[in-house]
Amino acid sequence: MLATVSCAKRGDITADKELGTLGTAEVTAKLVDVQDPFPPNDLYNYAFVMKYQVLAVHRGKVAGNEILVAHYNPLKPRATVQDEFSGKVGGHVDHFRVGDVHRMALEAPVDNFWMGGVVDKYFNEKGVRYWAVWTNTAAD
């Protein structure tokens, strides 16, 4: 019984209402690269671009097996990251760590959804930068 409850809870974290309704694409992807430590949030709000390997596309389309995703103020847990500047953003991820798998609702390109600072260490790589609207931890 305990295992059943645990699995049900993890499933709830993976796919919730926001993932299915926000953004134009929904993916499960593994975080494969974060270029540098995140800058502090004390001076300004920013989006930080991270590299993901796409494991599954649940709806919509993304360009390729590796995508670049901008997360708003990544030092803040997704549950508390939304503010008067961000628009609708959130989720259940508390921190970003290479190797973690996330289920995300995405919009593209990031410039259409965030007009503030973007830290993009992948500036030499061509391609779309996605805006992470909702980010949850994916079940194993």
C-alpha cells in the first residue's frame, strides 16, 4: 500500500493541470548542461538558458533532440518564482541539477515571453530558446 501511495504522489507531481494547459509544447527532458553557477537575484530578474535532451514530446513540437530552455530566476523554487514581472511561471522543481529529468510546458521563442535579461552561455549555438512556463520533476 505504501508503494502505491508513493507512486500516485509522484505521478501527481509529474503531470498536473498547468502542464497540460500552459504553453504550446509539453516535453519530458533530461537536464544535460548548465554552463555556470546562476548569478544572484539581488540586482535584477533574469532568465538562464540550460540544455536539455528531449526524452518525450507530449504535445506540440520542439526543434530536435536537444533543446535550450530559459528558466526565470533559477535560484528560486518554481513554486515561488512567479512575480509581477514573470507572467505565469511555476512548477514543483526546487533546484536545477544536471541529470535531473523535468516535465515542462514550454513557449517559444523566449523573446516573445520574457523581455528582461537572458543569461545564454550557448550564444554560439543556433536554434530556438524555449521559455519554461511550468517545470515539474518527472517520475522515473
